[in-house]
Amino acid sequence: MSLNSTTTSRKEDFSLYQQDCPVCPPCFNCHLPQDQCVNGGSCEDSGLCSCPAGWGSQDCSEPLCGSLGAPERQPRQGDRCDCDPGWGGVNCNVCLANNSCTGIKGDNATCITTGIGLKNMNAWCDTTNIPWIDNTHVSLQCEWEKNECVFQFWKDAEEQFYCHLTECEQETATGELDVHGSCSKASCGCLKNAWMCGGEIDMSELVKNVKGPSEWYCKNGQDCWYNEYSTLKDVFPDNIGLSCQVGECANEQDYLDVQPIKKHFSRLTELYIVLVMIFFVGLIWILTRMTMRRQQKIFGDGSIRLNDDDDTTYFEDEVKLSQITFDDVSYNVNGKRILSSVTGYLEPGNLLAIMGPSGAGKSSLLDILARKPKRGVISGRILINGEVPTRKQFKRISSYVDQEDTLIGTLTVRETLMYSALLRLPRNVPLAIKQKRVEDTINELGLTHVADSYIGVPGQRSLSGGEKRRVSIGKELVTSPSILFLDEPTSGLDAYNASVVMECLLRLARNSKRTIITTIHQPRSNIFKMFDALLLLANGNTVYFGPAKTASQYFVSIGYPIPPDYNIADYLIDLTMNKPAPNSAPPPQQQSRFSRSIPFLKRRAASSASIASTRSLADLQPIHAEDTTSDDTDGIISDTVQRMTQGSSSFAGDLDLLSDSNHLYTLLESYKNSRLAGSIRTHIESENASADTDNTRLQPYSLLMTYYAENAPSISLRRYFHELSLLSSRTFLNLYRNPFLFLAHITIAIILGILLGSLFWQVDVDLSGVQNRLGVLFFMCALLGFASTSALDMFSKERVLFMRERENGYYSPASYFSAKVLFDIIPLRILPPLAMGSVSYYMIGLNSNVYVFLKFLMVLVLFNLVAAAVCLCFATGFKNVATANLLANLTILFSMLFGGFLLNKDHIPPVLSWLQHLSFFNYGYEALIVNELKDITLVDKSIADIQIPGPIILSRFGFDGQAFWKDVVYLSIYLVVTMTTAFAFLKFLVKERR
């Protein structure tokens, strides 16, 4: 055989051997994409993985058996490890007893099983709420020195996927062995060919996209849950419930080395919070009852005992005699002249009546004199004793009584006046003096016989109209004002009550030397005789100002005699009903009652002329009550009439000019050119001579804006609580004596609770039970939402009262709002949902867990408060109750639409999805549903026994299973925002505007 043949034969033999040899696998290199370290292993420069304790193989995917600290740990054989005594878990890393740790940490070592980690914590858990995947487990290892953890998910003892968690921290519950851990970032991966990663299902791409955050919670190291809030929530929509074995070996040095773990309140503390809320509500109720008992001492029975050190001259020192002077007062609104150069004055102890037909400017002039907020532009000069007081000074010496009575019907006369005194008089005034002031006012107004009678409400027996009007006057008199303004005090009263009211005013002027100015339309003749001075207006112009008792002589002197048996007040109103003619062209002829008197006036011309010719022209005497006798007519005859009486022929010719078209113009010119007006001008100029005209002259300005700038009250803490105490007492007293609305809310809540419990009795845990749960909770929310519209009427009834009392300086908006919230909103919005929820909850068969029940009540109450706050926003923002009611109901319907029951939130178009965040139903209803369904498993037996976890139902209906506490926070924010908005509307919009 040749050499070549031998060589060829050997090559063929080697080739055959090479074909029989298997191909060598590539070497593991963790730097390559296909070779990765798992379960928290780190890649070394050599390309090999450095595995955490308890893990082995090239990629750290195999659990090691034995125990921590064992010299040589072997990989698992089969589906479980044989652990050393005292150790457990998938890789025998979980210590079970203290003696297991002595070989690692020394003789004093302990095994921490609470779940509160120090350095290296290990856990092995059975899942409790994943029925759609059998035999699943979770393992967790944390290295707290690195703030890192590793989470693994297992099925049938085979690892499916893992997550390497970083930026981790933990905190413990105060006073409990509970721990809450959270990690901000995650890096996850699947194990090759695992059941969930390429086997039966493939979640590899889903797992790869998990980035965190994640968290877990353990109670006593046993009852735990875990969740990842981003990608995996579609697979595990609820927390993964876990039953765990947790263990970590530690010694005393380990406790010294670690930083103190942060403390937080556990979720069970919500129970304590609810109890604290109930405690405070009860405390408020007790304090209010104490206040009610104290009211007997405050209001008394009319018998006042003054101490020796009580200063009974307090009011005498405060009250000053005040003369008011108004010069050239004009008022324009949007270019329309309302008042034109009105001038006059009134001395203390006198009663001035401002008369004129409707639209003459009576109320406008009274408001301006009283420095009430007015729209438009005002010019002129208003002096008190020759000076212009500040608004604060003016409020101290004056009071204003409106035309309409705004009284609280559940209070007695004495209580009404006493509340006015307590709120308006300085706090340092002794209570006995305030009580005496109230009793003096009651006696002064002749209200002693009804002092302890209720004011009353329409439809019920109450005080008469005249008595109510005197109570309204008394509310202002308790501060002993030196100037009193009244707008139509006899309006709506019969003749007797009108006379009684005016007699009271006359006594106040005479006995107390008060300056009283009132508007009045058409008083009876006996009332007209009570006036000391009369200001007659026509279309904003002065027709007459002077002594009331000489008014008839004045008009006779200018050719307008009063017909026999004709009420002078009616005659003067008829006389001023025509509009004045311009200088160049009189207006067209107008019909009036006075036109029928023209022939009669001409027939009386001769007698009128003879009367007038006997008068002498003299200077005007000051307007005093004792000087205005019927015979005192000197100084009231105009120069015009003097010229008219020079001869009968000329007088008759002048009478021909007194037709319907120019008689009012003649009236104005007659007064303007009269010595009466001249004497008044001389008197006022003498007053002004002593005043600094630069400081007293009112330039044209917007009184409304000036009012807003000056009227901002200074709120001190003491004043706030003083007002809050009194207003709370008054509000609670009103609620106590008129409990119909409160009892209606409670009764309806209990009846509906029983009805709902009967209709939905013991709902099943199947799909029909889901429908019933969704329906009953939605109905509760809808019921509470629409019942909250009663808050609209609650405030609207007191809207005018609030504006009047605020304008008159009774209290600040903050005090009033707080009292209304404390004793109106809270009783009507907390007790009814508690009653309805408590009665119906266990009848319906909702989740029997006490903690879940308390959270249910908390959400109901919070939802009801939010609904009431929304309605309160409309009540304060809109004066018209019908408009506020319409908008409130539309808002509630809008919120219902986005609540999640009528419309699946996942199917809302993206361009409109932001609207759901405006719905308080969205937060309240979702919180109730999540609280009810998240911890239960439903069973569908229509085809087979299929278990459906509650979180799956929540996910399908578009609810977030983790949103309970988030929804509670959003509801709380919603409540704060709406309450703040309602208060802002009350403060800036609900103001008196005239």
C-alpha cells in the first residue's frame, strides 16, 4: 500500500469520526444579547453572571437548595428544594426560626418574619386571587443596602418572569407590624420557553415593556399584596393577593447599621379618622347645646339687673345730636338724570318726609343721604354737623330701615333685637347694658306685649305687619343711632298700623332728639301732620322743601289752593305727576287728576290773591317742630306770586298760563325763585362757610366703586369667632325650631334605605348581582345628588337678609358662611347619607367587611357634601332661584353621564375624555364600585362554574381598581374648590346694590 493511499484512508476515517461528534454549544457570554443574567444577577467582565444568594447556573435562573450560609449549595432537582431544617422558600432563603440564623449572624441572631426588611429580606408567597391561572406563586428578595429588589412570578414551581426593581424604599405603619414597599423603576424579562412566555401564552413583549413603578404591602409578614401600575395591570388589574412566608436573619449590629424606617399611617387608620370626625361633630353639637342653655341667660325674661360697675351712661356718651345738610345733590345713571340739585337740611329732633310720585327719586335720595351703594355718578355735598364723616364714622351714628321686613320667623322679638345688639355693639360693652338697651327699645316701640312672641312666617299666625315693621326699626335702634333713615315705613300697612309706626318715629324724634328722614308715598292726613319738614320731589327736582305744616299755605300763595275736604298729601302727589316743561317749549298737554282742578283754581283766584296779598316777605326761619304753626306763613310767599298779585287783570292773565302743559314747570320755577329757597340757600352757605370746601365737596364719582373700596371689613380672629358663635347659635336655633327640612331629609333617607334594602335584598354573587350592585350604588349617588338641591332654597331665603345685615355691619361674610356650613350644610349632608347607608348596606348584602362598610359611608358623605357645595355655588352665584335650580340640575345630570354607569369611560372619544374629570359622579361612583367589587369573586353558573374576580369586572366597565383613595382625594379637592368658590361668590357677588 502506498503512502498516499494510507493518508487518504486516515482522512476518510477522521471525517467519519467528525460527523459522529455533536456540535459544541457556544460559550455563555452575558455581554451578548442572547445571554442575559436573570433574577438580579450582574454581568462580570469575564462574561459570567454573579448571582444573588440562592441562585445558580450560568444565568442565575436555577434555585439553589440547602440554606443561606451553607458552604456548597446544590441546584434544585425536580420541582422543589429539600431545604435544611428551619429554612423554606423556593430556594431555601427564608428563615423560619431564630435558631436557623445562629450559624450566620451569631448566637444572638433573630429571624425577622414581619416583612420589615433590614438588609436582605426574602419572601415566598402563594397567590390568593388569580383563579384563572392555577398553582401560582411569587418570590421576592430585597437588598435594602442597595435599595434593590427582585420579583419572580412562578407557575407549577417553574419561574415565568422576573423584575429587577430599583430605587426602592419601605415604610412602616405607626404602632403596627405593617410594611409598605415601593420601587420607582423596573427592568423585567421572561424565562425562555416558560408557560407564560412562549408556552401556552406569550407575554414576553408585555413583560419586556414593564418599567415600573410597583409596590407591595404586608401585614405581619403574612397577608400581603403586590402590584405593578403600568403594563401588567391589564393582566393583573387588581393587587396580586399573597399569603407569604417572610424571613431575614439579623443581629444587633444589623439594627444599628440601618437607618430608621419611615413611618406612615396605615389604611386602617381611616377608621380612626372617621371616629374622630364623628367625635368632633358630637362635640360641636354638645357645644351648641351649651350655647342654647346660655341663651336663657343672654335673652332673659325682661328683668335686667345692672352691677354697680356697669356704665349705664355708655350710650348717652356715644349718641350725639346730628344735623344733616345736603347741598346740590345730583345723581345720574347711564346719562339719565335721576336727581337734580336737591338741597336741604334737618336739625336734631325733627322728622323729615320725602314725598313725590313714583319715579320722583325719593328712594334714590334717601340711599344717597344714607351712603348706600349706588350705581351711577353722584355729585353734591353731604355734611353731618358741618363735616363729612368717614364711612365708618357715618355707620356708627346712622341706621337704615328698608321698606321690606327681613326677619327670621323662628326668633322672638326679644331674641331678634338681642342678636342685633350682640352682633353690632362693641364686645366690651357689658351684657347687662346690652340687655337694658334691648328692653328700652322694646318699651320705646311699644312691643312689650309681644316681646316673647315669635316673629312668624307666612301662612302661620304671627305678628301683625305694624309690629314686624317696628321690630325692623328696633333692630337698628339698639345701636342708638342719632340719624335714622327709613324707606316707606308705612308701605303695606293698614291705616291703624301705619299710624302706630309713625307715632313711634315721632316719639323717637321728640324724646331722643334723633334726626329721622323717611320716604313716604301718600300718607293719611293724620300722619302728614306728624311731619316737621317736607321735601316734595317731582322727576328728581325740588318742588317744595320747608315746614310741613305750612306747605298748604305755600301752595295757596302760588295759586294752587287745596280743595276742601281734600287730603293734602294726595293733592301734592297729584300736583307733581306732570313732567316739567323745558324753558323754550312746554311739553304736550297731559291728563291728570289735577287737570280737573284748573277751573276750580281759577274760581278761587280772587280769594287766593287776597290771602297772598296780605303776606309779607321775610327771611326763612329755621325748621323747628315748635315753630311750625299753622299761622306762621311769613317767608313762604314767592316773588313770582308777589308779582302775580299786583293787579287782578295781570293775575288773571297769569292764571291762564297754569294749564296742564306748564303747571309743573311753574311749580319748579316758583320754588326756585322763592325766598323760601333763598333762605335755605343762605342757611346752608353759612354751614359751609365753616367747613373746608376742598374736603367736603363731593366731586362726581362712582359711589359703588368707592363703597367696595371702603367697605372691606377688617376681620380679626376674635371678631370672627365672636360672630361665628352668635351666628351659629342663631342658625341652630332656627333649625331647631323649624326642623321640617332636616326631618324630611332624615325620614326620606331612612325610608329609601329600607326600600332599597328590600328591593335589592341579599344580592347574589353572579353577573346579575353585578348589575344590581352597579344599579343600587348609582341610585344612591343620584338620590343624594338631586336631594342636595335643597341647598339652593336654604340660602335663597336668607339672601336679602344677608345683604341687609352685611351692609349694616352685623358681621363679615366669612362668619356667616362658616355658620351656614357648620349648622346647615353639615347636618343636612352628613346624617342623611349615614342613615340611608347604614340601614340599607347589610340588607342589600354588600361586602360584609367592616372596613369596607366604613369606607362606603365615608364616600357617601363626602359625595353628598360635594353635591351640596356645587349647589351652594349656584345659590350664591345667581340671584334668580329658578336659574340656579336649572343650572344645578343640569350640572348633576352632566356629572351622572360621566360617572361610568351610563357610559363606559373607556369608550369616551379621546377629544372629550377630559370632561370626565369635571364630574364629581366620576370620582364618587367609581370609589363606591371599587370599594365593593375589588375584593370579591363572582361566579357565573349559566354555562359552567366560572369564577370571575371583581377586578376583571371593574376593568371591563372602565373602572380603575386602584383608584379608591385617589378618588377620595379628588373628591376632597373638589369639595375644597367648590366651597371656596361658593364663599368667593358670597363675598364678591352677594352685595346690596341699589
